[in-house]
Amino acid sequence: MMQEKRESQERCETSKMLCLLIRNRFCHRPLTFGLQLPRQPPPQTRFFAMPPKRKSEAKATGSPPQEKPSAPKRKKKEWVPFDPTVPTNTKMPEDLKYPKIPEGAIKLASFNVSGLNASIKKGFKQYIEAEDADIVCLQETKVNVPLPDAVDDKVYKYRYWAHHDKKGYAGVAVFSKFKPSSVTYGLPNYDGGSRGRVITLIFPSFVFISCYVPNAGNELVRLPERRVFNDHMEKYIRNFQKEKKPVVWAGDLNVAHTRDDIARPDTNTRSAGFTEEEREDFSKVLAPSGDLPGLVDSWRRNHPDTRGHYTYYSYRFKCREKLIGWRLDYFVVTPDLLDKIVESEIRQEAYGASDHVPLVLVLKDMHLALPASKEEGEEKTIDVGITEE
């Protein structure tokens, strides 16, 4: 009997403990019913770091913001030209003077004027009068009708113009003291691609080709068209060579042939005028073709080791003062004229009338007709040109 009573009490105590355990597990306030059980620790609270205070909040609370010490500002470098004596592109000098050429020699001048009307306002005529060349060829005239007052018609009685279809685009002109045997415009079988770009004057002693080669354009969009022009031009020159006629190919040929012909070759390998394709095409003209000898870059022949002499300086970024330029303009001749070259020079001092500078070629012992003033007296002159329909 006593044993049963004891077992009943134990079962009762066990039931109470189970109830207390369940109650304490699911309730915050423990119920002990007289039995003290160890109290469970309160649930842990998560704490989050506060974001850093803004400057405005820091001022409000009175705690000054902690700022990192700023690095000292670098002084802006003052630009210094490579050569302080190098002039700018803004104005043609007024005191241009050039020595007379030898008796019996002729002087040829080439000049990309980058818009003849604008160039006249900036000193073009001063250069023409000072140079007093026998034949002057211009590129990029950007005119669609002849300009009768561009040069003195009493000095240059024979004036020839080629205009492009597009208004204010391309255009070439040739002014001569001598009357040529014949004059042609453009390239054979390639009229559309050479309009306003080529004039050929044939004289007793040589063939003179004034040329403005197309630019390959931004992102080289016109490079294929440019290469077609190159191919037609080479064939045109080779045909004169087959006829045993000396050739002078002059003008803005829009290519810097070697790394020495451009100030920054490494950054311009895919720029119009210095692509591998354009340089290769120009090299083909300077190389033999079958039995025909290659032509010669007259300036480079006379100045084989000279660098830093360019014919084009962009108006942007003060390229003229910084000597950042391209040699794009040439007198290229057939080898039979090499022994007649007296001078082949770039007129660096004739700046201001264009973003290009002129260049000259002096040839001796050239048999030409008499100057127009002696040959035909007071003959009235006109400007001869083609107007594209």
C-alpha cells in the first residue's frame, strides 16, 4: 500500500515537471507551482551598425567631420614651343623675299590653299608675288567658278581651273607664264572620281600634272575610292613614261610616305593619309614597273636625313607651333629630270594663308615657250576651266 502511494506521488511530480518544462518553453513567464527551475536566458537581440553621419548631421550633433588631407594641387604646366622662333598659322609675313633663279631655269610652285577666297584674305597674293614662280598649281581651291583676280593676269596669262560637282569642295587650278601645248582635265576613264582634282599641262620639255588626291576620310570610309584613284593615277603616269615624256607630278597627294614624314607615326597608323594601304600605293609609283623606272620624291632625294619638315599643320591644338605636322605635298619626278633639279624646298616661312605651306621645284635647262608677255604681246587673256554639269 505504501509503495503504491509513493509511485503515485512520483508520477504526479513527473507530470508537474513536464508541464513546467512545456510552459517555460513556450511562455515568457515561468510557472513553477512551488518548484524552482533554472530560468532560461532572455532571447538575444540583434544589433546593427548605424551608417556614418552626413556632414550636416555631424554639425548638428557638434562632432566635427573627419576629412582626409587633400593632395597638393599640381600646377598646370605652361606650354613652351619646341622652337620659339616657329611662327603660327594666323598671318602671312609681309617681308617674304626669295632669290632669283639661274638663267634658263624655271620655277614651279605648289600650294594647297584650303579655300582660295579665304586664302586671298590672309596673304595669298603676297606669297605669289614674292615667289614669282613660272607655274603655280593650287589644290583645294573650293571654288566653282574661276576667280579672275586671284593672280595678276599680266603675269600669268594662262590660267586653268577644274571644279568639283559639290559646291565649295576640292578644286584645282594652274597659273602659267608659258602657254602649254595642250591641257586636259581629270583622268582617262575615271572622270567622275577625278573631277576637280587633276589638270595636266603638256609643255615641250615635260608633262606637268597638278593633282589633289582624295582623302580617305574619317574612319577611312573613302579608302576604297581613294585606292581606285591611286590605281588610275599610276596608269596615267606610266603611259607618259611609255611615250618617253618627262613627268612632274605635283600637289597635295594626301599621304605621309614614311615615318619621317609625320610627327606622330605610332598613333596614326589607321589615320587617313598614313594607312599601310595608302603608303603602299605611293611606294608603287616610286618603284619600277616592268621596264619603266620608278618616280622620285624630289624633296626627300635632296634631304634624305631631314626630319620635322612638314607641309600640313592642323589649325587645331596649335600644331604649327608644336611642330606637329604631316608632309602631304610633293613634287614627284621621273628619273630623267633628276639631273635638272636645282632646288626642291618647303617654304616653311610662308605660313598664314592656309593650313598647308607652299613648296617649290626649280629645274634648269628646260626648253619652254617664251613667256606670254613676250610671245603674244598685249593679247587679252581669259580664265579657262571646266564647269561640271
